Amino acid sequence: MINLIGRWELTPTPEKRFMKAFRFQGSWVVLQEGYRTFGGSIVTTYVYDPDYKGDLVLFLEGETVFFFRDLDEYLSQCALSPEELYEGIPCPPWAVACELS
């Protein structure tokens, strides 16, 4: 898993962007992304589970979770585009640091 981190942007609201991506089915796929603010975080999580039976979108406190049952749809929606990769490694233009975990 790679954790990508942006710089603090101070206008109009102080926030710091982040993304967690991992290798899956030959692609880099986003697990979680969002913004950290001084008051908390705004987080979106993407989950592939072909056996999941509940609501496809859950709204939790400070987090939205999207569930995908179809692998092709999951990969098309959550895989990083070639423009967000540098030599095959996730590197969106806003990222200034990364951490391996």
C-alpha cells in the first residue's frame, strides 16, 4: 500500500489531500482518499466485495463508503489513470510525499 500526501492548501479552507492506493489485478487501485482539515477529515473509501448484500453507498460520520460488486466497474472507477502514474508508480500531480505501508 502507498499513502500519498499533498501539501497543506490554506485557501479558501485549510486542507491536506491524501490517498491510499494498492496493487490489485495489475492496476493501482484507490482504497481511500480525502482531505484532512484542522477540524477533522473528509474521507471516501472504495470496497470491492462481490458478495456484499447491503446498500452500495454508506454515509458515515466523516466518511462515505462505496461498495462495488462488479470487478470491471470497480477497476474502471477506482484504478488510477496512466496520467496519475510515474514509471508505473502512483504519483498524482498534487502529491508531494508518499509513504509505503
